[in-house]
Amino acid sequence: MTVPEIRIRGAVRDDERALAALDLATWSRLHAVLPAPEPGRPFYDERHLPEQYLVAETGAGELVGYLRLVPPTPLACHAHVRQIQGLAVAEAARGRGVARALLRAAMDRARGEGATRITLRVLGRNAPARALYAAEGFAVEGVLPGELLLDGEYVDDVLMGRSLLD
């Protein structure tokens, strides 16, 4: 199910404009907890650095997806864990294995950094994302019922994770 013309690579500073446009185009209440990004706003800032991102690029050089991978906290006792804090795929590239390729590349990168676990948080109502994560070996490890109030609706915050040792 992978797409041969898609290449996963680390993001660079020059990807900023394309990533900001992709972020704006893929924003949806299905997965977003923050308001829609403002057009023209920078993608990178002091907390969101290029080295934290993997990007999916077509053979023609178009960015069609990204994933942010970071340590969940700066604590030494958490150094063996990486957390996915954002995954987006352009509408035209969905259903072609791009998100799956980004997830697998993130797991490879995390292992390369010495991590033995990877986690993420996903909205309970985001069934497509939860199914993808489950298919890639992530299990629900906790649910915070009604943790988030989004557009007047209480939404569950679901923690998923998996070992990187298998």
C-alpha cells in the first residue's frame, strides 16, 4: 500500500512555506484542538523546529504530508519515549499509504534515537486515525472521557502507544 513516488525525509527550514500551506489546507475539527491556523503565519517557531518533523515528498518535490516527533517531556526518566504530536496528509494524497509511511519512518527515527516506546494522543471521535494507529500496532492505553470541550461538544482524549522493541 506504499506509494513508490513518495519519499520520507527530515524537514528543513526551506519547507516552512509549504508546511504552513499544508497545515492550513488540512485543518479539520475532526482532529484539531487548536483554532485554524492563520493564513501567512509561520509554521516553525521556538517550540516547533524543523528537526522535529518528517515530511512526505512526491517525486516532483511537492510536500504532501508531515509528522512531528518529539520527546514528550524534557525529563531524563522520559528519554526512552517519543511522542507524535501532529500528523497531516494532503487531501489528494490520502488513502495512498502516506500516513502509514510517515508513521513507520517516525518509529524508525525514534528507534535510531534510542527510544523504546512511542505514544500519541488522538481525539476519540477521529475513527480513521485511530484505525490507522491500531493497524500499525498502537493500542489504546488510556482514555480521558470528555477531556476536551470543542465547539460546545465534550470529546474524549485517547492515549495510544506501542513498544518499539518488537
